[in-house]
Amino acid sequence: MGDKELAISLYQDVLNGKRKRFPNYFFTGAQGKIYLAYMTRYLIEEYLKIPMERIPKEVKAETLWNHRLRPAAHTLGWRDFMKVIDNAYPGKYHILEFNQVPWRYWYGEEGRERAVKVKQIL
């Protein structure tokens, strides 16, 4: 069984309730990011059957977190869902295509700069 098949099989077991959680240290390091990318793509494309062009409209933090991907993201130090999306689909989507942006996205000096950029585009 390859890495992709192993990751998806474990994820299916977690989703179906056969496993309560992922194995310890499963999401550490570079390999952990790869496993999370496999699982994210599996969830969106196969389990939920969301077409690629509909991902920004239909996927939000709740979608990923309710399907048990939050512990994996937190293990990697990621608190917002866009890092999980970008890990699975690098460079494919821009944050402003989504109906939801990460918490505190518009706060602080960096948030103000983002708001100014968006206002200039619109």
C-alpha cells in the first residue's frame, strides 16, 4: 500500500468511526503535509463530490473541521482553513474567491493593507 492509499484508508476509517483518531505523529514534518493534502483532496473531490470550480463557493472552515481535519491542521501549526486548501491545491485559489476568510484576516496593519488592495481592485 502506497503513502496515498495509506493516508486515505486511515482517513476513511476516521470518518466512518472505525478509528477515533489519527496515529500519533502522523502529521509531523513534510510527510505530514503530504498526507493532509491527500486527505483534503479526497474529502473535497471524492467524499463530498465538490467540483473544482465550486470549491471556493462550497468549502469553508466548517467543512474541513467537521470532517476531522482540524487536528491535522493544528498539528502542523495551521489555524486557518486556507492553509489547508493551499496545501492541497497550491496556487490554485486566492483567498478572496472564498465566501469566508480566516479569522483576523482584516486586522492590524497587514489587514489594512489587504483591504486597501481589494478596494483598489474593485
